[in-house]
Amino acid sequence: MDELHSRLALVRAQLQPQIFHKLLDQFGSAVAILSASRNQLESSGLSTNAIERILSPDLKGIERDLAWQEKPSHHIICHDDAVYPDQLKSIDQPPYILYAIGDTDYLQQPQLAMVGSRTPTAAGRRTAIDFAQHLSQAGLTITSGLARGIDGACHQGALQGMAGTIAVVANGLHTIYPKSHTRLAEQIAQQGCIVTESPVGTAPHKGLFPRRNRIISGLSTGTLVVEAAKNSGSLITARLAMEQGREVFAIPGSIHNPLSKGSHALIKQGAKLVETAEDILEELIPLVNLPASSHTSAQIEETAESHELDSSYQSLLKCMEYEPASIDDLVERSQLTAAEIASMLLILELQGLVVSENGRYARVKAC
């Protein structure tokens, strides 16, 4: 069995990264580990189950990995390969092997992780799309977890920019999870990369997601939390980013919105409060190789568009808040009829200045 076969065998033996690296330091190579006797492995402090998995390698699984790699744009990346991302090498317990679909050059690009709730508000989803698009246009590759909600919105927004997006998933890349993001994953593979540490055939399960989060934060120079409840898994990613010495940002929201509680908690712990994309760029530009002015064109374009609105639309926007309001609420605040407001809201929504959710409307903050 050659070195790559042996490395895949050890990954499929479910060894934790720190154990994997300890064994490599002791034996010198994956081939030597697999050639070791039971006594030698026992002297390394391995559990009985781990020793049995090493002595009885999953040969069918290894062949499945290698067959998967033969497909176009499929990659198996080892820790000592040139394309293995430098940012990820510096974290505690970096994955020894990565499985990837797409262009692996994106893994070396300056990255910002963006995460949040799986059940966001309409305004939160819009904010995620807008921030991701602006930041991608500024040259930051957006990294997220392909989950429903904010993750998906971040990938969608980033695909509209120039720097692409990276999806880090928990399961093996024989399938896409969730299935509803199959088309999105295809787009990411064309304008970015999909990455996992799980061997081909690994089904998604709850225990894999926290480990996946360390890769999202580890690939990135900073992590932005868009909307997150107090016990959101997104806060795990933010905590890991802090432990990894990376920048952490959070977008605040209404004190009445449960999905703002997690972001507010992060801000209390020292995360930078973010109101615009500029707040992020001014922190990250000195840390990565980005031109300082690359993000301005999209902002100028959006500002010019808002100035084209006539006075009645401007007045309606001034009556609106960033918390959802009904048409009846807006009738009370303005001198307009319900029919006029309904027509104007439709135009504002098409322009991306307003979002609707369950019959209520809210302004969208500019990035």
C-alpha cells in the first residue's frame, strides 16, 4: 500500500487529527504506521478500537475515495500538498486530508467566513446577500457552510461578486446536503470550491457540524455573524475564530428580535459591531492583499440608485423602520393611502430597498 492509500486508510480509521499527527511524528509516514505491529501501536497509547481499525483498513472505502478523485474537478488534498491552504495549517487540529470539488486556487485566497441562522428573517437574508456580494466584489472570497438560511444567502451573494465562494460541508462529497442546495453547490463548484474533511460516503450527522465549523473559521481571516440566536451553532464558529486569533464581526439587530441575541452577545464579548461592509474592509485590508479602493464602486452605484427615487418614495422610506411594519402601520405614519403604499412597496421591494415577510415590510440597510 503506497503513501496516499495509507493516508486514506488512516483517515477512514477515524483518527483525530492530533492523534494522526502524533503517529506521523513517531513513525515517519502513513505507510510505516500501517506496517506497525499491535505492540508498537499499543505503546503509542491508542485505544483498542483505534488499533483494530488501523490493523484492518477499509480497503473498499479507500478505493471509493480514489475512484471519486478520478472525476473532473475532484481533488484529494493532503496536509503537505502545495495547494493545502496556509491559513488552515496554523489552527489547532488542522484536517490531515481535504476532499474538494472545484477550483482549489480559491483555498489560498483571502477569505471572510459568513455564518448565521438557518431560519433568518427576510431582512437578515437580504443583508447576508448584500454584504457577501459587496465583500466578494472587494476581493474577499466568502466562506460558509452551505446550510439553509444565512449560509445559502451568503453563497448566493458571493457568486454575484468577483472573488467567488467556498462551501465547507460536514458530509462526504458523494452527495450534497441539504438536497435543496444541489443547484447552488453546482454553481459554487464553478465559481469557487466545496470542501470537507469527511471521506466519500460519510453521511451528515449532528456530531460532524461543530468540527466542520473549525474549518470555516480556520480558512478565513475573519468571521462575520449576520443573524444568530443565543444558542446558535454560528456562535461556535465565532468562538473558534476567536480561539484561532482571527477577527470576529457581528451585525446588530433589534433588541426585540431573538435572532439578534447571539450577535449582541458576541459584541459584548469583543466582536466588532458592523453596520457597513466598510467596517469589515477597514479591519481586513491591512491583513490581506486587497486594494483599499476596490469596494467603492458597488457602494456608489447603490447610493446613486437610492437618490433616483422621487420625493413620495423617499417620504415612505423615512416613515419605515428596520423592523417589520404592516401597511396599516405605514398608513398611520404617512399621508398616503393603503393602495398607494402597496404599489410603492412593490417598486421598493423590486429595487432591493425593502423586504417583505408575512405581510409586513422593513427597510434594508445599505452595505
